[in-house]
Amino acid sequence: MKAMTVRGLNDSLAEKLKQTAKQEGKSVNQLVIETLKKKFN
């Protein structure tokens, strides 16, 4: 599997990702992967 770094996230977006992941019982990484799969698969 590949690893990626996302640069340039503002604090607001980073916090939204963290909050959403926590609410869904997931890691931020899991949330991002699932979101990307929904968009691009």
C-alpha cells in the first residue's frame, strides 16, 4: 500500500476530520480512505 501526506490542511478542516472520525468510531486515516473510495470508486 502507498502512503500519502496531505499538506496545507487548515486547522478548521483538520478539526472537522478529527471530530467526524471520532463520532464514527474511526481513525482519521480510515475516514479519509472511505471518503476517497466513495468519491473515486
